[in-house]
Amino acid sequence: MQLTHVDAAAVRAIYERPFPELAFAAMSAHREAFDPLAIQRSTLLSVKTGGCSEDCGYCAQSARRTTHVRPEPLAEIEEVVAAARAAKDGGATRFCMGAAWRGVKDGAPFERVLAMVRAVNELGLESCVTLGSLQPHQAEALRDAGLHYYNHNLDTSREYYPQVVSTHDYDDRLATLSHARSAGLKLCCGGIVGMGESRDDRIALIAELAAMESPPESVPVNLLVPIEGTPLAARASFDPIELMRTIATLRIVLPLSHIRLAAGRAEMSVELQTLCFLLGANSIFSGDRLLTTENAALDSDAALFAALGMYAE
Ligand code: SAM
Ligand code: DTB
Ligand code: SF4
């Protein structure tokens, strides 16, 4: 099913269906476009850690807070190549490099990121970077270096965003996505659940993604990883049924996108992960670390996929 007009009311009508109806529709949409046994795997590396000027309430890397993160300068290419090789050996098909920047500045650090992209591509991996805001010429430089995906999350609804971040706004995020798309990059764009947002906010985020002229090929759904020292450290536990409704609705309204069960898997039961895969999540972060926190272990992922008769793409 390809939806032509997706607004918040249409998304709500899907999101709030009785669960068995929602699940059946999501599973059907998944099978129409994808092999339901296959899971795509991406591995993350933080190439510039901490010291960020922004104040995103969920993030360990804001310079405005004291967290477990020790700031580190931009990584050397050799270090990135070694990590990318290890990711490939671990079965990942995409390597995602994250920088704790408000945005890209022209100059030597950006040139080094371009060299990282070329080096990752040479290993036969898809490349992805997340560097904060981008200007059009920077998106074009990334494209010319061979970048496959630009990750830039909307994170939540337009309405809730100012409660989470005060140093940039929703339109800044949309502008960067538009520059990346205009340069011909594929988009990885999703959000975070479990930040105290309402169901309306989750529905509005889904509608925002689905209404994009050219929606993201890759949609990460992060469950907040609570970080000591951040305003969202004391998050109350999140209702797993809301996570499943979010995944299933995304699968229905974005039938051709990979939906990633992203951060927070280390804290999820195998039962919850399995249900999310059944409902249409077909991508994960694999490898022992996310950016600054632990991920679900590679061997437990392998055991889960073997038990389910599923496999990595
Ligand atoms: N500075 C860039 C930016 O803000 O786009 C790139 C790095 S930032 C860490 C990338 C994304 O990671 C955020 O947009 C958010 O979706 C996710 N993220 C960061 N910290 C998280 C946390 N504690 N729990 C869940 N997701 C998180
Ligand atoms: C995304 O959607 N999630 C990733 C990646 N894109 C950059 C980051 C998750 C970070 C989790 C918390 C941490 O490790 O600091
Ligand atoms: Fe900086 Fe990105 Fe973290 Fe926000 S999410 S504080 S922009 S690294």
C-alpha cells in the first residue's frame, strides 16, 4: 500500500488501530516490499566525541553538562579504517560516523571527514555520517566524496522539540535534510521515543517523515538511552506497546524505507525486539558500542537471529 496523503489524522487512524489489525497491516506491508527474514546492520563510530555547543536534553555529548563522556578530538583516518574493517568483519554493511558538532565548518576537519568517507567506501561498505547542520555546498562535497547516507534526525514533533533543545530549531533540522536531499544523498532520519513526549508527538513525528516530498530511505527509532548528568536522565520507563505502535505505523506509512530498531536495544528483552522485527523493523545497529554507550552484544544478536531463523542482509 502506497499512501498518497499522509497527515497527522491519517497517521493517528493507523497508530490507534486495535493492535491485531495494526500488526496484520504492518506485517503485510513489510512482506510486500521486503524479505521479512532479512535484517540490515549498520555499525557506529564516534569520530569526534563530546564538547558540543548544543544543549540537546538527551545527549551525553553537550559541553553544558557533566556526563561520562571525555571529549576527544577528531579521529585519525587510520583509526576509522581499523574500526570500519572490524565492522565489516562483524557483518555490517554500513558504517556510520558521528561527530558531536552543531554543524559542519569548512576547513581541515571537514576535509578529513571527506577522506574518512572515501576510505570507508574503499572497503566496500556503505558510508553514513552525522555531523549536525549542513550547508548546500557541504552536502555536495559529501556527495562528491561518495557518501551514501546523511543521518540527521528530527528526533520528535515540532511542538515538543523546544522542550528538548533550545540552541537550534526544527526548521534548522528540516533545512539540513533538504540540502542533503538536493545534493542527491540518501537520508537517514528518525527520532527518539521515551523522552516524555506524548503519543501526539510520536504521531506528529511520523506524519512529518511521511509527508516529506522524498521520505528518508532509513528511519532510526531510538529508545532514549538515559544518560546520567542530562536533563532526561531520570526518564520513567517507556511503554513497550507505544514503541511497537510507532514501528508498525512507520512500516505502513513508509513501506519502502528501512526502519531501524536503533539505540536502546541493550535494554530491550528478546521478546520486545522480536515483536518489533515482526512488525517491520528491518535494520539494527550492530557492534558493541553506539556512540558513547554500550549496544546489544554481537553474540547475543547472532543467537537471537539464529533462534528466529532470520539473517543479516
Ligand atoms: N550532532 C549531530 C546531530 O545532533 O545531528 C550528530 C550526532 S547526534 C548524537 C545523533 C542522534 O543520536 C541524535 O539526533 C539522536 O537521535 C541520537 N541520540 C543521541 N543521544 C541519544 C540518547 N541518549 N538516546 C537515544 N538517542 C540518542
Ligand atoms: C541514530 O539515530 N542513533 C545513533 C546514530 N543515529 C548517530 C546514535 C545513538 C546514540 C545513543 C547514545 C550514545 O551512545 O551516546
Ligand atoms: Fe551536539 Fe548532536 Fe548531542 Fe545535540 S545531539 S548535543 S547537536 S552531539
